[in-house]
Amino acid sequence: YGGEIPDEGEMEGDLDPNSGDVDMSTADDDAVKELDEMKKRLKEMEEEAAALREMQAKVEKEMGAVQDPASAAASQANKEEVDSRSIFVGNVDYACT
């Protein structure tokens, strides 16, 4: 942006790995610790997901057991009773009133 382009010699000095500006061993140790913590959290999340799947399967099994044929027949009888009390109102010409 309007500045001078540095010479190759200046650039090589800037990239010297032994310049001591950044201690990479500490950064690597921190990255390894962070990665280990992430792996622990992932494992905990997977265990929670497995427990939730087990609970969901248990609830679905219980819900399926509740809907036995006897309750289905009672439900059908109730539906027929409601239908017998219903009155069909159709083909009414409201303009006549």
C-alpha cells in the first residue's frame, strides 16, 4: 500500500525460527491439552446421547405396551358412541331464513 518492498535478506531474518519471539513448545503443549479436553467433552456428549437413546427406546416400548387391543376396542366403542349421538347437518339453504 505504497510502502517499499523489503529485500530478500530482510525477509529471511524475519522468518528465522531461532529468533525466540514465540515459544512453540508451550503452544504445542497448550494445543495438546485443549485437544484432550475436547476429546473428553465429546466422549461425555456421546455417552449422554446413548443414555437418551436408551431412555427414548424405553418410553416408546412402554407407550406401545399401553396401546393393547383391549384399549383399542374401548376406544373404537367410544368413537361409535360419539358418532351415534352426532347429527348430520348438510344441504341447508341458509338463504331461505
